[in-house]
Amino acid sequence: MSSSLRFHRRKFVQTAGATVAAAMVVPRHTIAGSADNPPSERLNIAGIGVGGMGAGDIGAVSGGNNIIALCDVDSRRAGETFKRFPEAKRFEDFRKMFDAMEKQIDAVVVATPDHTHAVAAMAAIKRGKHVYCEKPLAHSVHECRELAKAAAQYKVVTQLGNQGHSSDSIRTFCEWIWDGAIGKVHTIHAGCAAVNSGLDALPRLKERHPIPEGLNWDLWLGPALERPYHPAYLPGAWRGWVPFGNGTVGDWVCHVVDPVFWALDLGAPSTIKADVKNYDPKTQGDAFPKGEVITYEFPAKGERGPITMYWYSGTERIPRPADLEPDRRPVETGAIVLGDKGTIMYGSHGAGGVRIIPESKMREYKLPEKKIPRTRGHHQDWLEAIRQGKKAGSDFSYGAPLTEIAMLGVIAIKFPGVKLQWDAQAMKFTNLPEANQYINPPYRAGWAL
């Protein structure tokens, strides 16, 4: 590629979120992620956290683009991705990756554990890099707010990794709700049957284990407060631990609540209350419980009335709706949406479909016209937005407030049975000052947004 082409491509992708991007004309037929993208339209992409889910994310954005850097603190988990992209430079510390390759990188995929999402994504944003970040966006309310603010300030194209947002099902649900299919919505029962809890492993934390070869435990901890390595934390199990994950509510709200958040413009709740069984946050607070029911109250907004949403995690299951036929299975991961004229049941990730229940009412319903543009997939939506200088469907201005609902639920679990009054504009709880310490928990020395 000539130096002139390099300059024009770099100039375009660095300003794609700004209006000046319009000066760079991209052919309308260009398909983001197409293997035959000309060199001038290929993006230089780096991955932070490239094992597990990160491996899938990198694979999804690799077609027609250049994977030039891969960063992971665990070479065991990242091994297959390293082999798949042998020409990509390898790093353990994303800060060193940016120091070495900042000028070469156009976009970054962040798929680390939850507690390092914000520091990694913010490091990329402040360097003007477009960011795709796995859900939940952050590990605290404060981080959500700061990431949304920075994405707007630096004019980068962002996308939260709630893949169902690009599905046909979420668009179908929105179109039906806006068409009045079930009248005015007043109640939502949403949840996920997965159990993300470290309770059973709590007694074993006194054991001491050597740090496995290939794992940089200090970097894995990142901004989390210092503690010894233990195999109860990783891989994957970190979701059940408060210092690293966000339990089932944090892991799944961005998927399951997304359709109602969009269709009903939920915004922020005014109250949050968690009911938890067999759990004492004072003695077991490092681990999430095995199940909880979190009640959110959303005030009236626009033409809709107030809405109550019940979230069910793990062992606490969504109640079977009265109008579901006896021979049909109730939803375990998804939602039941109640209106004054009917009920809709949907699954998560765009799976399980969207149905009015009972089926007799579904058959009577005249389907509305499809008005929301469909996408070619979540990762492609992000890549196309970068090339076209527009917003992605679940950019941080949308994904941060959605994630905040989950983070508020995480805080409520620490105060079982207490209805927390939330002032979203002031970003504080008004009736329980001690809960405010969890809005912006401290980082370990040497780490900052």
C-alpha cells in the first residue's frame, strides 16, 4: 500500500465518529468484514482478552480486516487465538500494547473479565480508538457514566457486546409493542436461570495455590484490590465473585432486558429492591448468592405509565404466566411482558422467538409492517458504523444506561430487603447513604480510568 493510501485510511478511521468522516466516501456496496475488502478499507484491529468469548469476537471481526495485536494475561486461554493469528504481535499488558502500537491500531475489541472492561476500554477511547466491549460494559455505575461520556468526547464508534440487539427478534418485539399489540405495558418479569455464585467455594479460599504457568495474576487482578490467586476465580468462575464479576444479574441483564429497555424507553429506575434467600452480605459478600429477585420501579415517561420489572436470577425463576397453555414450557431465560390487553413472551439473544400468549391471540394478531432496519449481525453493525461514520446500534450512549440497571441490582443485593431510592441525575441513593460507596468502588494503586 502506498504511503498516501495509508494516510487516507488512517485519517478516515480515526475520525469516523465525527462529521468530518463524510469527506471520505465509502462505496455503498462495501460489506464490512468481507474478505475481499480492498487494503484501503481494512481496519487494523487489536484484541484485549482473546480467550473464551474474546476468541469468538476476534474471529467475528477478522474477515476483511487486519488483526495486528493480541493482548491477554493468560497465555493458556489465549493460545488458540495466538495460533490462529500468528502475525499479530502479542502482549500481556494492554498499556504496553498501546505504548508500542498506538499509531497502528484503528479499533479494539475488549473481552476481559468484567472488572477490567472499563480500564481497557477507556485506554482505547482516550487514544481515539473505536471500541467493541463485551457485556456488561463495566463493573460499576461510575464506570458506565465515564465510558459513555468519554466515547462522546473522543467521537469514537462504540458497541456493547449484547449480540441480541442486532437480531430480528428484538426489532419484532419493538414493532409489536409500538403497534399496541398488548396495550400499555405495566409489568415485566425477566430473568436468567444461570447460577453465577461463588458461595460453595468460599470455605476453600483459605487454601493456597501456586499461580499457574502462563498466567500473570497481577495483571489479571488489574484494578481489583490485592488478593492471593485461587483456582475458584478462573477461568469463567470469576462471574460469581463480587470483586471481579457481576453475578447473574450483571451477566444477563444486557441481553434479557435489552428488548424492553429499547421498546419502552425504560431509562433509569427510581427504586431498586433485592430479595435474597440464604445469603448474608456481611459474611458472604465476596460471593454472589445463588439466586435473587430484584424489583425495579420505573417512573412514567412520555406516553407510557409507570412500569415494575422483576428480575429473577439463578434459583429464583420467572413465574409461569397464567395465560400460557399447559403443554407449553415457560421461559427460563427471557421475559414475560404484561400489558393491559395481553402478554408477550420472548427468549434471550434473539433466540426463542417473540410470541403473544396464548397462541389463539397470536393467531388473531395482524402483524405490523417491519419499520426498523435489520442488520447483518452485531459485529458487522459496529464495523459498518466505523466505515460509514455513524453510531452502532448498541453504542455506549445506549449500552451504558442499560448496563447501569444491572449495576444498581448488584448494589441492591448488598442490602437485602431494602428499597433503595435512586436519583439518577445526581447519581446517588437518597435514603441509604452507605449504599453510595458502591457507586464508585476504589481501584488498586496504580490503576485509574
